[in-house]
Amino acid sequence: MSNREIVELRNRMLGLSLRKAREAAHLSRKACADALGISPRRYAAYEEGRQAISLPEMELLGQLFGVPLHKLRDESFIEAEEQALPPAELYLPLRHRMIGARLRQARQEAGRSQREIAALLERSTRIISAYEYGERPIPLAELEVLGRALNLPLEAFTDRESEVGEWHHLAQEFERFRQLPPAVRAFVLRPINLSYLELAMKLADLPAGALRRIAEDLLEITY
């Protein structure tokens, strides 16, 4: 296969990746064209592989779609199945019951009555009972108020087990990673530094006395 044929094939594959990512983001071709400052006709040519897209344009679209550049360029991205949301009619009632049970447990551990909780929200005890047994969704703003009253962060009620919860958890971890100093991020991302990170994890689990002995041993070796 000649280089010209390779380029044409890659243009078609990149176009398929763009279309898949755009459809997953529920965006129109016009919206993407507007983001690039080009005509919808030209953008359509990108998706159909009839015209070559540039790297800066791909980068901009990647952010628009919420898909990193390396995934857009990966051939496996075209064949990957879209991550389907769980059925709302199953997920939501279950989550409402779980949140209600956690709220009831926290209230009982704090020695608070339903009447006291109802007074905090200016609600009836009947509604509080419906909250605690998942019979009625708890408004987020009310859950935040109750969390503060019971000394519980909102994270105590968030999903930690399903794919939905995992997605939010990973997104939060990524945001924390982004806030690290650039030099620290660079160190963590270098595969050669994995052994140092594993050592740091083991040291972090040791009690203070053991760490002190290790430090003393290192000083003896050094001097």
C-alpha cells in the first residue's frame, strides 16, 4: 500500500471517529462546523473522509465532544460500543431507596428524630418518612441541608457501586490529578517511575515507628 493510499484510508477512519464522537455527544454537523468556523459542507467532507482534517481542528473537536485526542485517533474507538446508561426506571428507584436508607441510618446514629429533621426542612414527618424509605425523591438542596445537620458530606450519599458512580468518581479523580503541579503529573505519568510510586504507597501504610526506624537506618548507611 502506497503512502497516498494510507493517507486516504486514515482520512476515512478519522472521519468515522468524528462521526461516532459527534453522535455520542448529540451534536449536529452544523454545531461542529460553527465551532471550527467552517461550512457544514466542509465538515461533512471531514466525516466522510473526502477532505483531510488538521490536527488543531481535531484537538478542538475533541474538547467539544469530550473525547481525548488519543481516543479519536485510535482505530478501536470506531468499533467500541457506546456505554449505555442504565434504565432510569430501574436505577432511580434503587438509588432513592439507598439514599433514604443512608439518611435514616445517619439520623438514628445522630440521635435525631424524624420530627427534628422535619422541622429543619419545614416539612411534615410523613414526607421525611417517604424520603427515608425511598418512596419520594429527596431534592438535592434538601439533602445538602440534612447532610450538614448530620455532619455528613454529600459524598456519603453519592453512587459508589454502579457504572454511573464509577464514571463520576473517575472524573473527580482526574480533576484532582489536573490540580497537581505539572512536575508531579509528569513524574506520575512516566512508566519508569512506577516502582517509586509503589514504594511510596507501601511506606504510606507503615506506622510512624516503622518509618522512623527506616529513616534511622538510611542515615546510618549515608553517614
